[in-house]
Amino acid sequence: MAKRSILLAATALATSFWGGTAFAQQSSTPGQAQGGFQVEEVVVTARRVAENLQDTPVSVAAFTGESLERRQIDSTADLDDATPSLQFAPVSPLTGNSAAAQIFIRGVGQTDATAGVDPGVGLYIDDVYMGSAVGGVMDFRDIAGVQVLRGPQGTLFGRNTIGGAILLTTEAPGSSFGGNFKAGFGTDNLREGVLAVDVPITDKLLTRWTYGSRVQDGYVTRLYDGEKLGDVNTFTLTGKVKWLPTDSFTAELRADYTKSDENGAPLVFAAINETSAFPRSVSFAAGCPGMTSVGTTVPMVNDKRCANDFYGAGKYANNGTNPVNSDLENIGGSLLLEWRLTEALTLKSISAYRRLEWAGRRDADNTPFPILHTDYVSKGFQVSQEFQALYASKKLSGVAGLFFFRQSVDDVLTVTLSPPPSPQGTKDSNNNDIRNRNWAAFTQWTYNFTDAFSVAAGVRHTEETKGSRPLQFNYSNPSVLYVPYKLYEREFSATTGSFQAQYRWSPALMTYASWSQGFKSGGFNSRFNGVVPGGQPPSFDPEKAETLELGAKFDKGGKLRINGDIFSTDYEDLQFTYRVGTAPLLFNAGKASIKGAEVEFTYIPTSAIAIEGGFSYLDDSIDEVSSIVGATTSVTTDSQLPYTPEWQGNVSIAYTYDINGDLSLIPRAEIVYTASQFFDAGNTPEIAQNDAVTRLNLGAVLQSASGDWKLQAAINNVTDEIYPLAGNSSLGTSSGYAEIAYNRGREFVVTFNKRF
């Protein structure tokens, strides 16, 4: 993970445009037309208006539903295979829930997916912001497209897009009856199916209905009871109703329901600190040989009475005995109203409601001892309303809007731990009610000085109130509350801006420069393990980021598309995790800087061959770490930001064989590379991806000339590389444990798609 000069990446970027190897920001995989591949025109909404990707002065990676399917990108967790500078961890250990996501773009994100902490990358589905990181890991079942916006998006997308935003768009209802069906099977008894049907009621009232399910056995074995962790058991129902009463007015009602019932996250033992208080407590009580008192370090002997590193059972087994599970129920709806008043002016309203309930139980130490267990149950809802006015003329275009958001979450968290007085385990209540309110006003305008040169500027002002009502105590003495039971509130405000200037040198080449700001919300800490001095839960302020970016977009004759950028980000008031006892608390205690480059490409040398890929380089440094009285952290100025690999890339090649004019066979090979990276700001090696990972994926598609059916087979991770996905460490605290999750290994899948 050695630091290298940003000049190396900048030189590679410049070389890619003006000669030499073609590296680029592949923002769309090639389309498959009858007779061969072609570079498609891609429409994105990164600036809240529909525009050609090659005209957008933003670093965006965009994918159609067809390209996601061809590349075996089946869920949000697979997006980082095709998106440089994106890391999407499908496991968030603190929640114990398999649908909780840790998302980082350009080294900015959040490792804590619980409700009291906001994500650093915004996730949107059909223009609606998802306020919780739990539920962020989702399958792609009726997706029309995905856009990954890199860098702060504080002007148009607001709070919690300090690292960037991921925009998911689902398929719209069709004007005629029809649909598609998909069925598949694969590794670990994988069974999946999707049915989508368009049912027009009249030519002005259209509907679309989908059902999708995915079931797969787990791949981590609990030796205690044989239960398989990391399993998948989920289904989703969606519906859309689109009404077009006039040519100028559209109303679209959307609804979705997702439910999962799974055994638990695939976490295994990583390490134990034999000098920590809790391992010493349980080991001495169990009669560990060689321990003369509870203060004696746990000896490294292979004895079941000793909580030490002999409890490591490998990457796909653990020795935990505490009950575990992962459940989720997610239901939401939204109403989009769009009214085109004139050729230049359009009004939009987006109203949305979502209710999320989830549970996650985990055995954090992965031993038979009650060193630390968590039992999490969360119920909440969010309501949002957005109004937009969009204007477009030859010289001037822009958007102005208002955004309102309300969130209410009730968390019930029970923590079992074993300090020396209680080696058999004692229970803490870490319950917390969260009440958040937010409103914002924003605007951004673009002025075209000439057909070649334009500038854009925007600003957003946000006001929010974060509320916390903790009910926290030890069950042995519930009358002693860690903080008084009442609603604590803090108000935050932020004004963020953006500026872009772009110049089109030729029909093929556009360059741009941009400046943008973003912030991630502050809030209250909500996990304590004792009475809090002063009787007030510690709060933390928002994080802030400011990015300068230079980029270029090149598209030559439908054969070659190269997009790339270099950037520099100043990252302030970082919310670092400190430990007060065993409790993880956030404090604004750091500054960091991140420099990097991204280049992606699509090259179609002939209509039968498609070559695509992308690479990123990140050079991060933690420039300042503050001392917090009464708290400890392993973060230093020598540490690196989590989920920030120095190099990341992918490259693939596909070839089309025509078979008698009736069928086509498209084999495809892909290499995905990720340099070593850490999973916590303290850079704990026991839970890090300490080595670079290179994966080879192979696949083939057999399809009819008309495209009405296709048979697809793929082997992902052909060489069976085993590597960590996520981890959590408390080795430096009294609990002294560390846990880690690994990938599933080599996988195969066969799917059949039929349009009707």
C-alpha cells in the first residue's frame, strides 16, 4: 500500500488521450446490436437533467440493464467490479445483517451501517433517496440502468453524498402487453427467477409488475450446530402505474416490497487479544490451564477452556454458539408528477414513503464464550418530498428545487459482554430512538457562451435537526440509566456549492474543470457501556469535503470511447471511531487528503469485437488525528483511509460468432484487479485485505438473432481466489476480538432469459 506520486497517474491519463495505451472511464459497456457490437449513446441524469454522457462535466460511470446482465453484475455489491474508485462491501459486521452495505467512492464513505450514523455515499432508487445503509445490498431484478457519480454531489443531491452517489433506475411500463422471464441456477444450490410483465390498461394508463427471488445456501459453517452462514433467501415484488392523460402531464406511481429471512452474515474468527480483560475473564472462569488469576494473560494452549487464537477455524467455519440471524422487510412507494408547462419549463414533484424493519444477531468473538454478542432489531420509516423546476433554452438551462425529509427509527440493541465481574455474561441495553428532520433549497444553472464553451454553477442550503432518545442500562440494574431518558437534539446547517466549466474542442473531444463541495451529517453517539459523564450523549459534527477535478471525454466515430479525470479532495472533520471502554464512539478528529485519477474505455475495433475496461489510482493520506480525552484510537497520521486501494481496474474482451444467421455466440473474458486495502481507519492487519487480488471471469451467451431469448453461462473467479470482504476489530479494547468475512470463492451460474 505504498504511496506513489499522483504524477504517475496523471501521466498515464495524458498518454491515454494523446497516444499510447487507451485507458478510459468506461461509462457504458458496448451495446449488442444485430450484426455485432456498437458504442451506444448514453443518457445520464447526473445534473438532474437528461443529457448525453459525453456532454456531462462530471465523473460518471453508467450501465444499462443489458450490460449489467452480460457482465454478471447481479447486485449492487458487484458494481465495484466494473467501477474504478468504488468499493461496495456487502457485509457490515456491526449490524449483523446481510443486507447492510459499506459504500466508499474515492476513499470516502462510512463503515458503520447502523441508523445513528449516516452513509457517505447516497443511494437513490428512481430519484428517491434511501436513508439507511441497511437494505443497500440488493439484487438487480428489473433495472434499466445504474449511474455511479464520483466526488461530492452536495449541490444537486444534498446531504450524505460527500463521496458520491449511486442512482438506480428501474424499467418503465411498456405500451403493449409483454415482458420477460429469467431463471437461473448455480453454485451452492443457487436458484433465482425473475418475471416482469407489462400490462397496459389503455394507451394512456400503463402498468408493469415484477416478481423476483434468489435462494442460495450459505458457505460458512458453524461447527456448533452445522448452520450455514452467508446464505441468500430473498424475494421482491414491484409495481408501476404510469398515467399520461395529456402530452404535457405524466403521473407515475411506484411501489416495492422486499423480504429476506437468512441465517446470518458470513463472519468468522480473525483474532483474539489474549491480554484483554474479557478473554481473561471467561478463560479464568472456565479453568484455562496456566491461569493463576483473572489478571493472567490467556496462554496460547490448544484447550477449549482458553479464549485464544486456537479458536480460529479457517475462512469458512467458526466456533460461535450464540444464535445468529439476518432478517429484513422493506416496503416503499413513490409518486412522480411531471408537468411540462412550456417547451422551456417543466415542473416535477417526487413524493416518497419507505418503511424498513430488520434484525441482525451476531456472535462477534466467534467462540463458545460470551465475550461480545449483539442482538439488533430496528424499525423505522422515512418520508421525503422534492419539488423541481427545470428550465432549458438554447443559452440557459438549469434546475431549482426544494427537498424535505423526515426519518424515525427505533433501535433495540442488546449487547452481551463478559467483564471480569461477570464471566458468564451480562447484558447491556443500547436502545435508541432516532428522530431526524431535514430541508434544503438548491439551484444549478448552465450558460452556453458559445456552442463550444459553457459554465455551470450551483448552490444548496441545508438545515437539519438530528434527534436521539437513548434508553441504555445494564439489565442487572435497569434503574441506573447511562444517560437520562429524553430526546436530545442538535441543529446543523450547511451551504455547499459547485462550479463547472467545459469546452468542446471537436465533435469527438470535450474537456472540463470542476469544483464541488459535500458534507455528511453529524449526529449523536448511541452506544455506551457505562454511565456517561455529564449525563449528555456525545455528539459529532458533519464531515466536509471539497474536490477539484479536471477531466476529458473522447468519443470517436462509435468505435472508441475514452473518459478520464484527475482530482484532488480535501477531507475535513472526519468522523473517526474511538473506543471508550468497549463502546465505539464517533468524534470529529481528523483531516485527510485524497488525490487520484480514473480512466475508462470502450473500444470496438470491428463489429464482432468489444474491449472495455477501467482503472483508478488513489493516493490518500491522513494529515491530522486529534487526541480525545478518555478515548483511544489506533488511527495515526501513518494510517490509510479504509476501502481505498491504491490501484483498481478491470478489462474485458467479448467476441460475436454468427451461427447460420439464426443464432449468435458471444464468449467473454474479464480480469478484475484490486490492490491491497484496509477495512478500518486503524489499519488492523488481522482484518485487512493484505494482498492484491486478481480475478478471472469467463462467460458465454447464446442468443437468437431477434434477441427474444438468450442462454448465458459464466464462471466467476475461475482461479478460486480467496480474499476478505470486510472486517471489524476491537483488539485494542477490553473485549479484544476481531471478526472477518471472506468471499464465496469460485462460482458458476447458468441463466435463461425469454422475452414475450
